Amino acid sequence: MYRAFYNLRESPFNVTSDPCFLFLSPTHTEALDHLTYGIGQRKGFLAVTGEIGSGKTTLCRALINRLDPKTKVALILNSVLPENQLLEAIVDDFGIVCEKRTRGSLIKKLNKFLLEQLSQGNNTVLIIDEAQNMRPSALETIRMLSNLETEKEKLLQIVLVGQPQLKDKLNLPELVQLKQRIAVRFHIRALKEQEVRPYIDHRLAVAGSTGRIVFDEAALALIYRYSGGIPRVINILADKALLLGFVRETFTMDRALIEQCIKELDGEELA
């Protein structure tokens, strides 16, 4: 609705996981570095955690785009699948043809695929998003996949991405072997207050803004306090601000406008 008014190519604050909009804050840059290192060095298990809306899925998609063509990736977004369906999803996402769908057949086909990729000089990565929702039995199945290796290196690099509850799940007694195998860990923190302006400006620029849209200092301070530095909450509030700014025909988002947006988002206007 407001894109034409602001002369934007697209909406800058959608909550979809578009890697084009990834803002490389220090914490997101470090997370990417950890993942790239762990995958490149064939460390086996990697774990990345972060609060809801901290940009984990967007980071995963950006990581996939940055990996070289010799790295084959399977991305699993449905983490609540039972064990056999999870194996099927992994095999299918790698593009492996498997007529028999038994556990043994799926693992055999996957192992053959991994050996073929290794012989071609390729690396293979499995990324599981929202891993905190996985059943312990499914996580144990994933651990068993890490046994697919040669004498010198892991055939499959496994990245578990999830909310902080993933840490608690990995502390379960029945998952102690999995926890011990995680070689690279990283926690994505929320944005700091001084990172909110560059975050908003970055997304506006990607969407086509030429700098006319301005969030003043008081507005930014309020956005930070309301969002706690969580990117998804910033997006929701900033999108609401642009809509209200369009209604008021202004390019400047001030504190009063943000306060109004917060009231509407919290439902106070419906009282």
C-alpha cells in the first residue's frame, strides 16, 4: 500500500526469511563465520541458537547462497517429522532416488550418495531449522547419520539451528553422545541499540529507498526498547510505522508516530 508513496521496489520490513535483506551485524557475521568454518573443515556437528525472530532462518538461507558450488545442501524446515519421515525428507532434499523407503534402504542410499560426493571433491551439508522441536529419538537418528564417515573425515556436516530450548534438549541424558559431538556452537544475540539504525537503513536501502525515509533518534530509541533488539519485532513495528507514515503523508518517523504504532500493535486502540 505504501510502496508507491515512498518509491520503494518492495516492502522493506517483511518478516519472510529473505537472505537479500540479511543485515550483517557483528553477531550475524560471527555466526556465518563459525558455520562457514565448521562446514569447510568438516567438523561434523554444528549448533546455532538464537531467540525467536533473531534471524536464524534468514542466516541459514544466506549461508546456503554463500557456499561454493561443490557444497551440496539439504535444508529441512519441518523438524517435527518422525524418524523415518525425517530420513525420507533428507534423502529427497538431496535429490536421491530411493524406491524402497525403509530405514535401512534410506541410510544405505544416503551413504552411497555421500561417498560419491566425496569422490568428486564435494562437501555435503544437512541443515535442520527449528531443531528444538525435534523428538529425542529423531535427534538420535541424526546422530547416527554422523557415523557415516571415512577414516579421515566426516561425510556429512550437520547444522542444528534452533531456539535456546535446543540447548536444554541437548542436555537430556539420552542425548549425551550427540552433545559431545557438537564441535562448533554459536548463539545469535539480539541487536544492540546502536545497531538498530543501520539495520533499518540497510533494509530500506535494499528495498530501494534513496534516504528520504528517516527514523529520528527518539523513534529509534523507542523501537529498541519495544523490540529488545529482536529483528522480527523491529520489522513488524517499522512496517507499521511506514503504513502510518503513508496515511499521514510523512517521510519522517518520530517518537509520537512510533508510540501510536505500538498502541495499535498492542491492541490499545481497540479498548
